[in-house]
Amino acid sequence: MKLLTQLYRPTEGKLKVDDLTVTDSSVQSYRHLYSCIFTDFHLFDKLYGLQQVDAEKVRELLKLMRIDHKTDYQNNAWVTTDLSTGQRKRLAMVTAYMEDKPIYIFDEVAADQDPQFKQYFYHTLLQELKDAGKTLIVVSHDDHYFHVGDRIWKMDEGKLREQAPPPAPHKPIHTQGECS
């Protein structure tokens, strides 16, 4: 993901977008396409790089991420970032949403979440971003949610290979009454 976002530069080959090669002179504008949460993310106490921060919008996003009971945004800073890893990732998602970039990379964001939030992340939050026209690249080892992806890629012995998406899990149909 760091190579794709050009945080690491390739030692060979080229990266092209719409048939244009990403060059030294275009790499900065290319990087601005992405909002990323990597597994080794760092969370700042402020929302750096954003011009006008609407504190009410931030509070709405804290509710959306179901973390408004753990922290708040006051005086242009988080009240606390002393949170669990999963909660810190949710706070990082608030930051990513505030950046409002066309492409989101979430690298194992759901890995440290409780089961309810994990399902909410995969089935609600990702779908809402997709419906908003965002491109999502979600890295996960949790094969219970692979069916959510439009395209599935697997890293196998250092090579990236596309796989067919698995079918959605079967949900039992609950009926009332007796069957004969």
C-alpha cells in the first residue's frame, strides 16, 4: 500500500494513472488522492493539514464511528487519544473522513474492533463510502468479510493475484408457524 501511495518509490517499473506516469514532479499531487490508515498508523492530537475544521462535523463523525462516548473534539484538538487500538483506529477514520479524499486505504482497520463494530464497518461504513463515489482499498485477513469486496486480490508468495469474490454468507430465513 505504501508503494501504491508513493510513500515508497519503486526501484523499477512505473506507476501510471489514466495512462500518465507518476513522476517526481507529479508525485505530490498523486499522493493527495489518498487518505490512508495503515496498520502502523500514528494518531495526532489535532487534525493537521485541514484548513477550516467544523467541530460539529467532527462530533457527528465521532457518533458515526460510535466513539463519541470516549472522546470529543474541543479547542481544535482531541480531548483524549488514550484509547484502545480499535478506538484509536476509529478516531483515525474520523480524520480520514474529514480529509474527504477520492481514495481510501484501510489496512487492517477492522482487525482490532469488537464484533458489532466490525460488522458495521464492513456492511455499513464501507457501503456508504462506496455510495458516495469513493474508491476503497481494504486490506484484511478476515475472510468472513471478503464477500463485501467488488474485487479480491491475494498476496501469494510475493505476487498479487486476483481472486473471484466468495459468495455472501447464507443467512437463515426465520419463519413463524409450522411447516408441513
